[in-house]
Amino acid sequence: MSWWNQRLLVCGACTFVVTLSVSGGSLFAQAPQPRKWKDATNKFEIEATFVSEVNGLVTLRQTNGENVEIQLKELSSADIAYIRKERTNSKSPFKAKPDASPFEPKSRGRMPAKDAEQSRASNPTGPASIPVNWDEATLLAAPGASEWKAPAIEPEAKRKSKSSQIPPKRDFAEKLTHIATGEGFAILGYIEPVSRSRADSGKTRLVRVNLETGKTEGTILVEGVYALMDVSPNGEEFLMREEAEHGQPGSVLEIWKPAGKEIERLKAFSPLESEKSQNKVQVALLGVNGRAVVANYGNRGGIFNIADGQALTTAQKVYSACLSPDKKYAAILTDSLLVVDLESGDTIASLPTTLKHGAVLAFSPDGKRLAAGFSSAITAWDLATGEVYRDEIISGVTAVQTLPFLWTSPTHLLVGMTLVDLENHLPLWTYVGAERAANYGGATLLAADRAGQAGALVSTDLPHPAATTALKQALGSPGLFAVKPGTPVSIDVSGLPDAAEQEKVKSALETQLAAAGLKSTPGAPVTLKATLTSASKEEQYRVLGAGLETRSVNVTRYTSKVELVAGGQTAWQSSSGSGPSFLVRPKADETLEDAIRNSSKPNYDFFSKVSIPHYVMQPGKTSLGTSNVAGF
């Protein structure tokens, strides 16, 4: 019997849980008995039965049958402990008038949106969050041995899966945040932000799909906004993140257990609480034996045990992380790319890379390769040897942390919604209409949204047959690429206004062409063109310490650009802007105008740092074709 149909069992003497009702039924298997309840001042007392606690608002049923409400923080410490045994007594300022009872009759209307949001923010429901102490954790570092040690990753098992129709979105504001897969199932996590107009505190919806039958097994709806981060292979534990205001990542992680149409909230952690302003959890992954990998991008990250909150290993700066298909290893990007054994916490391998902020990582489903990407740059390593398999600049794709970045085969990466063929160095196919993607049993799952209608979770092999056929035809035709290794390329620096910089830039671009395997050849039909342009306009700056005073200043901004031109058309380009920031701090002897003028300089360094792609398709081609996922 699936957990979506199991009845909820609550063990009052075991782990403390808070249960959220979904639709119908009792919150608890056995109703609590009436008891004495006191407020924080011990002035007021009633006899009542505990009914529920939602968003920090406690509902009690008096012996006469009338329901009353009280803020959790306004109860006595003994009553708080009764409701939430693991929660420490919080500071609870009594806000009613001195002679007014905090036990108010239950309102028949809904809590005003503002009050609901404040209650949720100051009194989050669920178990007390446990901070993770990283002080005694070992530091993540590259291993000292120079020899490469290949991780023993078990490949993802081949499994059959079917496409499925999934319920439509409840609201136009609801969005799909993640697809997590386990043994025979997928969980789709949706969030519906807090809405002042609807006077609610937001919703979380979890949809379970049986991938073997292609049927939706059930839906759980929960009050509050929580992002699905990961799920255990058996589906018994969900790793959830409570979201902050305006859909921003929150700082608290929770472990949920599905039980029928309800959720048991087993544990909560504040893994980065010690990091103060950098305490938001931006990545959270659930590995083997309860090992969780967490990080605030560019700041603290590490591995801890969800059984007791004990830190295992950590790094001061973690830029990205991902799990191997067997969830036994983590790739963690610090100053280098580390492969870490989750059971022991040992770093078993290290890969050099210049990628840092904004990078994304992915193991291939067969466990043989690891890829890192940022923007249009992709590097892939062979994990058997530690050697680079591909180091590419792929025109027309953008690898970012908010979009899919996953292998669909040993040689294909889905970057955003463009399938990149690493073996043949090109963006192969574009898939539109998909919000999220995931790996499962050798197939790729694509979630397609059909506005106002039932959506689809498409299970497919990528590349699909049409893409494979198009590739075969393209490779058999001459002129697929505008440039590839060995192509002669001329350099044009006439678009640079400073003649003294032209030779320097030309020399730098010759070096970059050679690194890409291209030949610098005067008069060649393909041209690498360097330009630097400027534009000036009046911009408004606010003067700190002068109230609302603003000052209009003439600002010059520059754009440095290189482009590969073939047949008079741009096949590829890269650019960078420069100029004063929007926050200018004049020195003691500077006026605001002087500070802006001194910081407004052209960026010639860009031309020595820009990477030129090895392969670029002919102008006008972003991929070999496009398919709408909803039509699969």
C-alpha cells in the first residue's frame, strides 16, 4: 500500500511531530484529554482540549464546546512544552491590556493576511529548529596524494517509466520548484506564495506520480510556503526548506514524512544559523544514511547528519554542489571541485577549475562523468581518470542555478532547455514548454505546463529520434560549423578607439584563438572583431546623509565586445560592460562628479580574458531544431 493511502499513526512518547491536515479527518489518531492551560503571566487559566496549532496560532476547545485561540508565545512555558516538547521557552511579551485575557473566542473569519504572515514569520510551526555547529567539523580540502582516485559510483539502475498526466496548477501564481525521484516514483513540489488579497499564508502542494504506471497517486496540500529540496529513495523522508518573504530561500530545513493525506514534520534544522546574514540555505541535498549537503552559495557549506544535527565536514566557501546517482558521493565546488565520500566525509578526489560563483554541477547517470557549467562555459571530466573530457564554450546556452543542468546520456547535457551534444560540440536541440527536469532510470522527466489544463510529466529518451536524425544529416553536410579547430580567422581591432591599446588587444586575441585551436590568419573570411563603444547620459544619484536629495550627473558607460563574423553575420559574441557602480563613495578630496568620472573607464582587460569557443555553428543557428514538450 502506498504511503498516500496509509493512515496516520502518532506516537506521543516518541519523536515529537506536528501534523498538518489536508482534507477531512482528524489531526490525531486519539484526541487529547482536557487539561489546565495558563497564559504566560499565570493570571488566566482555562480547562480545554488541544485542537491544533497553525502558523503559531493555537486553537483550544473548552469543556463547554466553545473554541478559543491564543498565540503560542502567549502560553505558559509548561503549555508550550506540552505542544512542542523540543522547543525551548521563547521570550513572550504579553501584548493584551493588563486585565484582558489572551484566550479569545475563535474568529469565524480568516486571519488577516498581515497577521498571518507575521505569525508565520515569528512563530514558525513544527519542531524546534536545531542549529548545526560547524566549529568541530573537519575542513573540506583537496587530498594530498597526487594520484587520481576514482570514486566507486554505482550507476543509476535502468527502469521503465511512463509519461503521466498531472493535476493543473491551482492558481496562476503557483509554480513548480522541483522534481525529486525515488524508487518507482516522482514527487513534484509546488509553492503558492503568500497572498494578501486572499488573506492566506501561502500553500505548498506535493504531487506523487507512479512512474511505472504513469498514474498520479495523490496530492498533499500544506499551509505555508516550503520548497521541496530532495526526497529519500523510499519516499519516506522529504527534505523541505521554509521559504522567506517574496519567494526567497529560507534558513530552516525540515524533514517531513508523508502519512496518508497528511504530513508529519519530524525535525527542523538551521544549518547556517551561525553565518548570520549568509544563513539562507540555497542548496540542500539528501544523501545516503541521512547525510545532508547544504550551502549558501559563495559562503558556508558542508555535510551534516539529519539524525542528530552533527556536522561532519565543512568549507568556508561553497559555490555549488550535487549528488552522485547512488547518493553516496557529493561533488562540492570550493576553490577546486571536490568529490567527497558522504559516509566518511573524506575528500577522495579534486579537480581543478576556474568556475566559482553561479556554477552548476551534475554527475552523469552512469556515474562515469562529472560536469560543471556557468553561462556558456561547460567542462566535463572522465571520473575514471580525472582527465577533461570536454571543455567547451557553447553558443546560445546559459547554465544557471535556477534552470535544469543534467545529463541525459553519457554524451548529452540538458542546459536550461537546450540539449548539448558534447561529443559533437554543438547545441543539438531546444525543448520548449518544460518547467523542470529530472533523471530517472535512464530516461529524462520533463514537466510540461499547459495553462489552465492538466499538465504532463513526460518520460522520454533524450536525444529523441527526430534530434538524432537531424544530427546525422547535419554531420553529413559540409559547412555545419562557421569555425572549428584549424579554421583560419582574421583579427579586426579597428573598432577600438585607443590606438595604443590596439596592438595589445590583437596580441591577446591571437593567444585566445590559439587556445581554441583556431589559426590567426590575416585576410581570412571569418573575422574576430573587437570593439569598444561608449554611451553617456544623465543619471540620478542619491546623496547619503542628505535626506531624499538626488543629484543628476552625466555618466559614461562602456561596452567591450568580441564577435566572430562569418559571411557578414555574427556567429558568436561576448561582451562586458564597465562604468561607475550605482553606489559611489567619493574620497575625502573628491566631489561626486569627480568620483564618477574617475570610475568611468573602458575595460580593455576583457579582451585578454575572454574565451573563444572551439566550435561555432553557422550564423542564425541556435540548435538543429525545436520541439514542444507538451506535444510529446
